[in-house]
Amino acid sequence: MSLNMLTPNNACSVPTSFQLTGIPGLESLHIWLSIPFGSMYLVAVLGNMTILAVVRMEHSLHQPMYFFLCMLAVIDLVLSTSTMPKLLAIFWFGAHNIDVNACLAQMFFIHCFATVESGIFLAMAFDRYVAICDPLHHTWLLTHAVAGRLGLAALLQGVIYIGPLPLMIRLTQIIAHSYCEHMAVVALACGDTRVNNLYGMGIGFLVLILDSLAITASYVMIFRAVMGLATSEARLKTLGTCGSHICAILVFYIPIAVSSLTHRFGHRVPPHIHILLANLYLLIPPILNPIVYAVRTKQIRETLLQKAFS
């Protein structure tokens, strides 16, 4: 999630709608681009709905770890659905127009739920830390109610952090992007945007840097505890319980880091590459998270196979 600033436009008006360009420079390929993007969106929706259905039906999965996974699936559905239907409408029907309130709502949902997802990963890291470093107290500390409160805290963090952003922006009309991403929207802001700039950088620091540092600290303590186990078999088995979470974290943070670095330092990168990367970082985690957890989590894998062949 990138919340940096671009140079604002001097023209100032109060539009009732905006024009999304889609993928600038690749307009002639929009119909072909709709095939991979539409396919990826379908895979993301089916994968995350499957995770939700499996956890709901299998009572043995009614544990905090899997509740966090369900929260992750809901977030991924919100993130992908906030952008992909409109993107596909642009590709298929040339539906470039978007109402101002819909645009600001889209911007809020994208950045809010990316922030919430980071918070859920932190909660999952805490769950793994307690399960491995203090297993005797895991069921006492990580109850269903506590898991729910951690999820609610992550949601409130996203709402509180991102809520002010749409209120800080006055805009012109044409957005050179396929969706209302903060950097693209603020590039059109009227007036002094220094407060928005500082606020955006502060949120980026709080969400990405502090959350990732806290997750890293959790795993440092986890690895220290694992290395103290008596046998290599026990160490590998314990680390295996963290494998899915580590993969999901990398799937979430790496595309965001690549997109952010490309926006900040890739001044010679063509605009359509920036926008393709921005769309992919909202699609890659929703696609890969269900696959990662289905492949690496024994309980989910066994439940899926049982339902498939029953």
C-alpha cells in the first residue's frame, strides 16, 4: 500500500465524477488484458470462498488460527472486489466514468483493508508466537473472543488511519489510473497538499514499518524457541506450523514493496508498468493465500480432499 505524493495539478474544480483511463498506453490491448485479469479475479474469489466454506463446515477448524485465516480471506475478497469489477468494466465496455463518492469510497476500501490485512498478519504472528513459545497457555490466551477482538482492533486501525484521507482531497477530473489509488488521486489535488503528504507518509510508516518489525520480532523469538527443541524432527515439525503464515506474509509485503519502490524510484518506468504492478499487488495475495494455506495446512488440505471425494 503506497501513500506517497506526486506533484499536484494547479487546476481546481469540483467535479461530480472522474474518468479512469484504465492502463494508459495499452488501450488497444484492454480486451486482451481482461482475460488474465478476469481469470485471476475468478481464481481469487473461488479460492477465498472455498477457505471460508471449509472453515465454516469443519468444526475441528474452529480455532483462532483459522478464524484469522477467514478474516484474511474476507479482506482479500474486499480488496480484489473493490477494483477488479470496475477494471473489467473499463476493459470490456469502456466504462471510464466513476462517481466522485464511489471513487473516494474505492480509495478508502483499498487502503483501509490493506492496512487491516497488515494488522491481521501481526495478530497471526502473535498467535504463532504464543502457540510455540508458551503452548500451555495458548488456549487460555487465544480464545475465540480474543481472536475476535484482535480482528476488530485491526479493522478499527484501518478505519482510523485511512478514514481522514478522502476528506483531505479536493480534485480535478481525469485520473491516470485504472482505479482510485491514493497516489493517482492526490496527483490531481488542488491547493496545499503538504499535510496530506505528511499524513500519508506517517501512515505508511506506521502500517508497513512498525507492523513488519513487530512480525519480525515475533518470528525471531519463535526461531529462538524452536532452535532450543531437542530433536531436528521436532524443530522441523514446529517450523512447519509457521510455514503458511511466513509465505502469506511474503506474498503480501513483497508486491507492496515492489510497487512502492517502483513509484518512488522508477521514474523511467512507463506509466502502464506502474499501473499493472498496482493492480497485481491487489490480486496476487488473494490468489496465492488460499493456495498456500490449502497446500501447506494439513487440516485444510485433508478437509478439502475429504469433501472432494465424499
